Amino acid sequence: MSQVLGKPQPEDEDDDEEDELVGLADYGDGPDSSDADPDSGAEEGVLDFSDPFSTEVKPRILLMGLRRSGKSSIQKVVFHKMSPNETLFLESTNKICREDVSNSSFVNFQIWDFPGQIDFFDPTFDYEMIFRGTGALIFVIDSQDDYMEALARLHLTVTRAYKVNTDINFEVFIHKVDGLSDDHKIETQRDIHQRANDDLADAGLEKIHLSFYLTSIYDHSIFEAFSKVVQKLIPQLPTLENLLNIFISNSGIEKAFLFDVVSKIYIATDSTPVDMQTYELCCDMIDVVIDISCIYGLKEDGAGTPYDKESTAIIKLNNTTVLYLKEVTKFLALVCFVREESFERKGLIDYNFHCFRKAIHEVFEVRMKMVKSRKVQNRLQKKKGATPNGTPNVLLQ
């Protein structure tokens, strides 16, 4: 195995300009944002549902399900690098928790963790405001428990949410499958899939589409499931997939992933099927690169970042395959599977990667212009004295 890890370089004006371009995670619209209006009265931990701009740029992902189904554990493992064994000591969530994932990651959305005991359909709770700005609703079902009650809650949640917002992506995580045999996993998924869709058909809502995933925090299945969910919220996804297809076809590459380095969620891949073992190898490679860079890639005084524009890595496997990682932006990495004979033309691959990287920057430059325009609109609305519509603020942890 050979590693080539770039050391941090001094920042110059070009780097600042690049960060401006690719830092999609740096534009906040909450109270912690540098562009927030200091006179707006926003308080930390309080979200105003009535802000029409809060979800146009950052879509919401809702984590729902019964108590002890594993919602908070999923969030901690995927976005906080918590060890799965440590989640055994997490306390039960007793109030709505909101997290802006975009603070340290390319992936740009808010995750809302809803306690299982909260009845958000209570008349005193304005659930319409929540669903109106939601991009995806993830309902977590404990596969090791009796899931009849969970299916009833799933049906109620989906039907109510769909009436408010028909554009929500409904995702069902059949969770904790690590304790089931392979046959039992398939049987459980088939049974939940059948019952959930039958309930919707009985209600005359066959047009509602539910996506089902078998997940566990003890393997990479939870990361792959979250990848599929997040991809549906990325408007540039078809363009990214097309760029990856062009890149691998002209470079002799077997498979390529565009990874978010922080969460190890892949935001795009080429059109060839995804193999779980291949995905796991890519995730492990990212961990190796970051860990070694933290040890050997920083300056003596600890300054700089372990992942920068010079970061790259090459790992040669014993099956004549080469893993090749290249930095795309400060949040993204391209991880490729290449045959050894194809990797001999590394110069061609690097040239094609340079073109690919340039195209990625151009794609997101358009997005940044739109974001800045909406932030200007948001400030104008506040200056005009736009008032909330009477919807109470919800205290968040």
C-alpha cells in the first residue's frame, strides 16, 4: 500500500475564492449564521416555522418512529462518528432536536429528531408548518420488536404529511437487522412492505411511494441508506451522475463515487450498480486517509487541516485493483476503482479528473448564485417587517 498525502498549503486569495465557490455548507440561514440579522430577535435553539426561506435552501429531514427504535443512534453514528457500542448509553430523546448538518459537511440540510412519545398531530401542535418545509421523512421501525404499532403510526404520519406536502420523499428504515438472520431479514422486509402499502391502498393513496431500507448501525448499511435519501435532495444529482459516467468511460475506471468526507455519504455515483463490499472499501479508505493525514499531514504546530486540495491516496489491493482517492472540494472526495493495467495511464486519469473537478465547480457556482439571491431576499423581507403568522415557536435542544 502506498499513500501520498498532501500537507496544508498557505492560503492565498485563490483559495479564498475557491472556498467561496465550493463552500455550500457555509451559508446559514439560522441564528448562528454570519448573515443572520442581529436585530431579528432570533434565539439559539428556537426555530420559527413561519420563515419561508428557512427550507428553500436547506431542506429538512425528519427522523420519526416509536420510542427506542434507534433514531438518535442513527444520527450520532452517521454524523458524529460515534461508535455503535457507545449508542447503548444514549438517553431517550424527550424533546425535538434539530441539527444543521451543513456546518461541517457538504451535505446541506437540517435533521429533526422527533421523540417517539410526542403526538405532533395534537390540535395544539401545528404539524402543517413542519411538513410544509420537509424534503424527506425517515420513519424508523425496530425490526426486532412487534412492528404493528409502528406500522399504524407510519400510516398516520405519511397520510397527514402527504396532504400538506406532496413532494416529501417517504423513507422507511427497517432498523436493527443485525440481530436477524438473512432469511428473517427478507421476510421482515417483505411483510412490512406489504402491510404498509396495503394500508395506503385501502385509504385510496396508492400514489404515495414508500422506499424501504434494511439498516443497522453496526455495518455500512445505514450509510448507504442515508446516501440514497440525501441524493434525492440534491437537485444537481443527474448532472453529477452524467459527469461521473463521462469521467469513468474516458479513463478506463471500473467504478467511481463522489463522497462527502465528513459523513461518508456518497452524494453521487456512476450508473453501474453499487456493490456493498465496494462501498465499504471506499469508506475504509476515507478513514485511513483522514487518520494518517491527522498524524503526518499537519504542520509541527498543528496548524492547517488534515484534508486539503493536495490530499490524494493510492491503495493497491491484492486482486489487481487500485483504489484512487482525489480531493474535489474541501468537503468532497472522488474515490475510484481502477484495474492495474488501466492505472498505468495515470496521467490520462489525472487530466480527466482535472476536467471533472472544473466541471463540478461550475455546477455549484450556479447554485451559489441562487443561494446568495435568496439570502438577499430574506434580508429584504426582514427589513420590511414581515411578521410571523401566529405560529408558536418550538423549543429545540
